Amino acid sequence: MTDEFSINGQTVAPGSRAMVDIKLPMLYTHDHLTMPVHVIRGRKSGPVLFVSAAIHGDELNGIEIIRRLLQLKRLSKLRGTLIAVPIVNVYGVIHQSRYLPDRRDLNRSFPGQDHGSMSARLANLFMTQIVSQCTHGIDLHTGAIHRGNFPQIRANLDDAETERLARAFGVPVLLNSTLRDGSLRESAAEMGIPMLLYEAGEALRFDELSIRAGLRGVINVMRELHMLPPGKSRRKPLAEPFVARSSNWVRAPESGILRTLVRLGEHVKCGDLMGIISDPYGQRNYQILAPTSGVVIGRSNIPLIHEGEALFHVARYEASHDVADHVEAFQAEYEDMQQPETIV
């Protein structure tokens, strides 16, 4: 492994770790901000993996996943290089906001440019300082405010290397997701970097199951890349994940107050009752029926609903009963863990 590996002008030697502070545009109060980047290099050569979180400033689970990842003693046996960025959108985290101060979505601003808007400059900085030096990437996300997501991987599963890593991650739901204009995944793909997007939980909330599953998933990918040694074998291996090639949101036909009748990860059949919208005075009710069979991978958590709002996200599968069994086993495994800080 070459000694020449640097970020923001700071060189990190093989077998060492460092935290690099990348300077960001200051606040209008003239307070200085930095993006802390953790770099851990193994003594032996291997892939260069970035793990990032809080590209949307209100999505917090990923911050905790990376905190736990950096505490693992197994990293002493690392091959290659791990670049961990717990908070990409520092401005958004400060303000508990999805967006940057210019009201732009950072994940629609890639690859950016060094003389553009604030979001374009931050995107360009992340691409040039971090992504351009990597061979693989994992970006950690949650659902939006008042909207929860069941743990899932979204990726371009038509790419063989990306699909291999998505299956290794270890969640039951894989969603073959097209690349969106201006997204980090799109820009990474254009550079030939396979990348996974992990979605789980809700904005501005910690969800322990989502955090545990995300941490285990990152470790699984690092083992698949031979960056970490194999771990203890499971007593009962998890089933192969199921790939959803399509999904759709079920939207509210009327405004009112929603009573939700299905859980995240639950299997529904076409025509099943998923919820009921009532007016505040209990005089009118509207049934929300599943338009297709599948698994609920996202849902609204707030009962106050306007007409047209997205209520339930359903991923379609040919064998939904098998998926439901896999989801149940997955939930039981992580809920039964006694040591939330310890994932081996």
C-alpha cells in the first residue's frame, strides 16, 4: 500500500487513523465550520470505502451507526481504507433541517461545482475530497419527517458488483432504484464507484432496530470486500433478500385523520384494508385498500392527512409470503439483541 493517501492536504499513513477537518463556508456570523472526516488505514492494501451520513441534515440514524462503527475493535484488522463521514450536511444538522441554508437539497446537487451555489460547492467538495479517492461507497439515510422506512437497500441492482454488495448487506428488502439526477449515487456511478443507499427509520429520531441493522450491514459489506476478517457464523443464516423491481406510494383520497392498520414490514394482499381516514367529527370514513400485494416498506407516522399525501409505500414481490417470513425473522433477530453497542 502506498504511503501517498491524503485528504484536504493531510496525509494518513498505512496502519494509522486520523480525523481530518475539511473547511466549509463560514456562517454569516463569521463562525467557522468544518466537516470532520475519519480516515482509518489498514497495514495491508485493499478497497477504499466511504460511509457517509446526514447528507440530509435531519436524518440522524446514520450518525449513530458511524459512531458505533468507529468504536469497533475489529478495525485494528482492517485491510484497505475506511473513510467515515458522520455529518456531511453540517448546516442542516445544526438547524435540524433536511436542506442547506440556500434551501437546496444536497442530494440533488451532485457532482456540484466549486463556483456554484452553496449546495453545489459542498457537493463538489465531497466529490473531490472523498468520493474520487474511493472504490466503493455506502450512504446512510432515513425517511422524511413523520415518515418511517423499514430497513432497506436502494441500489442499481442491474450492476453485478452493486448487487453483490447489496445482498451481502443483510436486510430482507432490496429495491432496484433508478439513479436520480443530481444524486450522490448517480455521480458515484459515473465515476465507476459501486454504491449502496441504506434507508431506515424516521427523520429526527433514533430507531434502535434500524441502527443495529445498519451497523451490521456496513460490517457485512466490509467483510464481503475482505476489508475485515470473517465473523462468527450465525446459528441460522438469514434467507436470501428479495428484490423489488417496482414499488408505489398509496395516497390519501381525502383529507382527514388517519388510523393506520398495518406495520412496517407487514405483508399485504391486494384489497387488504391498510387504514381508515375519518373526518374530525366521525361522520365520514374512507377506507385505504392495498392496490397490490407486497410488503409495506414505508408509511406516514402522522395521523393528520391532506388529500393526495403519501401514506404507505408498498414494494411488490412475486412471493410476498416468503418475504413476510424473512422480515419477521429479521426483526426478531435485532430486537432480541441484548447489547446494542456490540455487533460482531
